[in-house]
Amino acid sequence: MDSSAPEQAVQSRAAAATEPEITTVRSGSILRARMNRPAKKNAMTSAMYTAIADLLNDADKDDDIRVAVLHGAGDSFTAGNDLVDFQKNPLEAGDSPQARFTEALINFSKPLIAAVHGAAVGSGTTMLLHFDFVYAAENTKFQMPFVNLALVPELGSSYLLPAQAGHLAATEVILLGSPFDARRALELGLVTRVLSEQDVLPTAMETAQKLSEKPAGALQASKRLLKRASRELTAGAAKAENQEFSARLLSADAKEAMTAFFERRRPDFTKTKSSKAGLSKDAPPAGH
């Protein structure tokens, strides 16, 4: 990696933060993007989802970029959604920053590499299912805590995780919502390799360099073939998830979970009635 490469800030048009939330470095034909909110463990705001989606869409059209790498500043990859921002900008069914982010991941035609360390929570785990190479530090803690927050998984993970790890393993990860370490992530097929923290980004960049030297047309055609069977199903799952997620946000359970989070206490779901709001029973399955 060329450490002298100019670094530039990428923000949504609406964002005007003093510190850029996403930074990029171009090194030859490699684009490296960094989530840059280390004080908040790179918790994702709506502006960050939009910025990364725009980055990926632009990079996909740029013939001079052959590979993209994503990593996090400070001690984490990302702690998932910033709940303060999320309350101000709740997910809505249909078009949303998260939906555009998912669509950009699904449609990105070039090799996509993640260098992961520290916290990889919520979208910090689910987004990895779209990556072609994932290098994780030994200290990485993964979690899909959606059910704990009275919500459902997102970014197409309800299809991708069972397809990749099997139904029973996916059920354990999603329904229990418990943290798991990098070795377990390797067993589940979520990561390519587990490394010491200091080796994660250099290894990701080394892989990026190797890929950048290969014939771009053959690389992209091979990725298209690898993703051919799953692309439509993933998009269908993401659409269904967004609909269910936005409905669950209105539930009494979700309100209790959010209140408990900000009050720093355990949520009590025994006082709320089961909510069946969301997709109708006869809603078509994902991908249809």
C-alpha cells in the first residue's frame, strides 16, 4: 500500500461533520475506504450508509478501480447502527440509506475485501456476507443482536447466512443473538482467515494487490458467475427484511428495547404482548 497516497473525505451531501465519517485512499487500481468514527466504534449513521453506497456505485463504474477494501478506524470495524441517529432516521420500507447500501453491495461487480477487527456488530457482521474476502483479527467480536432489540436481520442476511452456514447455525446466530469470536466466524464461513490484529489490513491489501494484477474482465465475469444463483434471492430477502424491520420498529417490544438501551438496563419483554405486525402470512417468499 502506498501510505503517501492522498486521503480524501467522502460524505453524503447532507452531512457536514467536522471529522469525515468515511475516508478513502487510492493506491494504483485499489480503492481503500475507512469507516472513521473511532470514538463511536464506527457506529453507522444514515450518512455513512449513503456515502459507502455512493463509493461502491462510483467505483463499479470506474475502469481504473479494480478492487475495493473496507476497514474501520480505531479499535473496531463497526458497532452497527448508531441508535441515536437511527431514532432520528428510522428505517422505512422501500428506499432508504440501508436499502441503497445493500443494493450497492449486491451489485458491486469487482472484488470486495474486508479487514475486520474489534467490534463487528449488526451490520458489521451482516455486510460481510457480501464480501469476497474477509480477514478478521483474533480479537474480533461478531454479533447479530437484532432479535434482542425486537427487530429482524437485514442486508439480505436472512438468506445469505443459512445459505452459507446452514439453517441450524444461522438459527443459533440470529435467534439467540449472542456474540461469537473470530474462530466461530471461520467455522461459519463468515471469514476467509483469522490473523493477528497487526496483520489484518496488510494481508487485505496484499490480496487486493494480487487481484489488481489479474485480468479484470475474467475476475468480474467469475464473480458474476459465483453470485449468479444468489443475487436475485438476496435482493428479494433484503426487500422482505426491510418491510418486516420497518414494521417491527413500531412494536411495543422495539420501543421497550430502545428505551432500555438508553436507560442502560435490561429490557423487559414480559409486559408486552406478542406483535404480529409485519409481513402478511401470504406474502411471497424472498426472491419471488
